[in-house]
Amino acid sequence: MELFINRIFDGLSNGATYALIAMALVMIFKATTLINFAQGEFAMFGGFIAYVLATERGVPMWGAVILAMLLSALLAAGIERTLIRPFDPADHLPLVIITLGLFLAINAIAGIVWRFDPRAFPELFPSGNATSIGGANLSWYTIFTVLTVFVVAGGLTLLLNKTKIGLAFRAVSSNLESSELVGIKVGPTLQFGWAIAAAVGTLAVAVFVATPVRQIEPNVMITGLIFAVSAAALGGLDSLGGAIVGGLAIGLVQSIVVPYVGVPSELSLLAAVVVLMLVLLFKPSGLFGTPAVERV
């Protein structure tokens, strides 16, 4: 039982980080109805910026993360303006190719600048255990990681529902053509979505690697992105709440179901792929996503 509860705690902490990345993917999908394959690399690059600010420039850890979120948001906004906006948002093929190219380019640039040597990332949350449940230790890292997910989700919900730019973003994500007809500036609105997604992704990678068992390096988010895509698909690619449910579910599957079924830990990524395939096969819109409606 103690081992089982420990696995639950591990699944919650892993799932919370997947949920953060999944929320960034949801923001892009709501705006463009496509998956940004470079989202993990945006997050990784922002994480390295936070690492440099904290370890080399002496900026306090949370200050470094917030500055990195702002810088990565500006970078994503500039990329959207120069590489994404010139293309028709209804034509997905060029945009998918561009995001794949950005994935390769950002990864290569990070490898050139910081090399591929893993580096210990400063801790964001208090170390040690907060309490013990059933003989299993619940760490402060797990508690604050889960809290961070709900705080970010609440902030994004308020932003989308209570601000002018948020309402414009919801309108564009609902119907791009109608938004243009009522005078909404579609380009800057989509740029806002890209910036927010990059900022959330940077926070996600900082939380993901801010633990002694993980280190930051240019490939740190490759597998994390696959888990996050599965989480977003499971919860619904246009649902922020679904991203949380999907992320926690994927984390628990990885931590509990895979070991007890007898799947080797090296194949845990396969579990996420299987979940993704099942969702696409039986419920493409996800648990909380909006089903596609087509006029016939």
C-alpha cells in the first residue's frame, strides 16, 4: 500500500507538469486548430533562459522564471508575426511544416549554445516532505506543482473570460471569418495566443526540471511533449479543464498502470501513444472537447 500511494503521488506530480504543457497546446489549438510541434522546444528554450538568469546573472529563481516567461512570450510573438501570419490560417499543411522546422531549429540552436550536457536546475519549491499518508511521503514539490496547475488554469480562464483581448481570442477560436467581419484584428489576437502558450510552456519546463531527479538539456521536452499531446487529446484539444484532467490521467497511467501491468519503464512512452490512439479512434474530440459539427 505504501508503494501504491507513493506511485499516486509521483503520478500527480508528473501529470501536473504534463497538464501545464497540455494547456499551452490547447491555447494554440484554440487559435489555429493545429498542434504546435515546436511547443516543447519553445518551453525548453525558455527554461534555459531562466537557468541562465538564475545561475549566471544572480536573479532570484522565481524572478528568473517570470522574466523567462516574458522573453519567451516575446520570442513566440515575433515568430508568429514573421513565420506564421503570412500563411492562410485555414491551410494547415504549411503551418505544420513550419512548426516542425521550428522544432528542429530551436533544438539545434539550444544544442549549439548550451551543448547537450544535462545541468541541474535550481529548485522552485521547498524541498523535503510535507506530510506522510499511509506510510508514503507527500513532498512539497508535488503539492506546489499541482497547485501551480490550478492557479495557471484559473488565471487563463479569467484572462479569456474577463478581458477584451481574451474575449477576442475566444471569438477568433470559435469562428475566424465571423471575427474578421465584426472588426476583430485576427493577426494580433492569434499572436496573443502564441505568446501566452510560450509563457505557460516556459513555466511548465521550469516546474518539470526543478527537482533533483531531472536536469535540463536540449532534448528534455521531447518525451514530455508526447505525454502532453496525449493529455490534451484525452481531455479535449480545446478545453483547458480537459488538459488538467488529461494530464493527471496520463501521469497516473504512467506511474501506476504501466508498472502494475508489467510494462518495462522504458516503454512507458508507449502507454501514452496507446492512450492517444484509443482517444482518436473512439472519441476524437476528447472527454471535454467540442465535437466537430459539419453541415451536410
